[in-house]
Amino acid sequence: MVKRTKKRAGWHFLANPARFMRFSRVIFPWVAGLSVLTIVAGLVLGLGVVPPDYQQGDAYRIMFVHVPSAWMGLFIYGVMAVSSAVGFIWRHPLADLVAKSSAPIGACFTFICLFTGSLWGEPMWGTWWVWDARLTSMLVLLFLYLGYIALHAAYQDPTKGARAAGILALVGVINLPIVKYSVNWWNTLHQPATISKIDAPSIDPTMAAPLMLMIVGFMAYYATVLIIRLRAEIASRRIRNLRLAQVGA
Amino acid sequence: MSFFSMGGYAAYVWPSFGAAAAVLFALFYFSRRTLKAREAEMRALEARRDELQATAESQGNSQ
């Protein structure tokens, strides 16, 4: 039987992040490359190749950045909530770092979604903004991200910050179905989903191709920046430990 | 050229893509800058720790 000394337990704690560091070094160039390739291809197709919409002319091309960023905003919030839950239940050392590193990325995508939506709304609906269910719930999503970031930063003890922010992330999950179904539950200016109706999507296949490329590209971008931010968080943790050890010595 | 005029919607289409590109590039840039700074700090602390250990060992040998 292995006798667990205190020192051993410490190294065990670092084992997972160390494995992650090795893994991340292998996949990093691939996700970064995939992101650049698919986004460039999506932009060329979406802005240059596919024909204008029969109703909206060229303004509909905003969709190729608006819809993927909306999906990313929701998806990354889901990742944040799940990893917060994993952090609570199993105390996995990487889980909270994943949630913490994801928050600014999700906030950026949500902001892009709102910003491009506003630029799309003005020529199509005649208004930059309207307080309807879809737009308001998306704004709430942005505030949930900002609240999470602020709460995490408000505590000196990172474990306490993770717990408080994690609770906020989990409570905020209620907003995700509200965003998703807001266009069906309430009257809204926002059009319903065009792409998720698998049996009869109301989008032309030539227009779906750049949309899919952009979604893959944004996913790969998320993976790329997440790896960078996670490595920075792991380095921070190591800096804290080294500082503590040198103060003690 | 219709590519740049976007059928009259240039004022809406290009700022959308421009803003998205600016936000995503900025996030990438600042994330990377933070990582480089932290890694440098971490290496400096590790070097100092090794130095302290080496001094402690050499002092232990001389006694």
C-alpha cells in the first residue's frame, strides 16, 4: 500500500493540470488552424459567393456572424454551468478554471450577437433595439457573464470566488431555455429559428454552408482561446504556490 | 462594385463583421499577452527557487 504523505497529495493535485498542459500543446495548433481556415472560408462564401436574400438583399449576410455568435454565447454558458457543477460535485481541479476561463469568451460572443443584431435590426425592423423577449433575455445572458466575472474576481480566496460565481452560473441556467424558446413563447420582432428544423429547415442549402463553416470556426476559436486562458490560470496557480513556498522558506 | 456596397447595406454589414473581428482579435491578443506575462513570472520564481535550493545544498555540504 502506498503511504500518502502530504507532499504526494500536493503532486497528485497538480497531476491533472500537468496532463492537460501536455494534451493542450498537441491539439493547440490544430484547433487554431481549423479556426482560421473555417472562418476565412465562411467569410469568403458568406460575403462573396452566396447570392443575396430575395427579401433582405445583402443585409441578411449579417446572419453569418450573428447566428454563430448567438449559439456560442449559449453554448459557452452551458459549458460554464456544467463545469461549475462538476467543480462542486467532484472538486475537479480543472473544472472551475474551465468555467472561469470560458466566461470572458462567452461574454464577447454574446456582445457580438447583440451588436450585430442591432445593426441588422435597424434596416430590417426599423429599430436598433426593442425590449422584447429574445433581445432582453440575450441581454440578461450578457449580464450573467459579467456578473460571473465580477463575482469571481471579488474574492481574495479563489476557492470562495469559484463557489460564489459557480452558484450564479447554475442559477442563471434558467435563462438558457428562455432565450431558446422566447421566439415561440412570446410575440416578438425576432424571427424564429431558421436552421434547427432538421426536417424542413427554412434556409437554402447554399446559405447554410457558410453558416456551418462559421459555427465550426467559432467553436475552434473558443477552444483556442480557452487553452490559452487555461494555461494562464494554471500558471497563476503555480505562481501562488511558489510564492507561498518561498515565503515559508 | 456590389461587394463593397453590399446592395446598399454596407453601413450595416461591414461594421457587423468589423466589430466581430475587432472583439475576437482583441480577446485573443489580451489572453495571449496575459499568458506570456504569467509564464515569465512563473519561470522567474522557479529560477529563484532553484537558486535558493542550490545555495542551501552547498551550505549543507560545506558544513
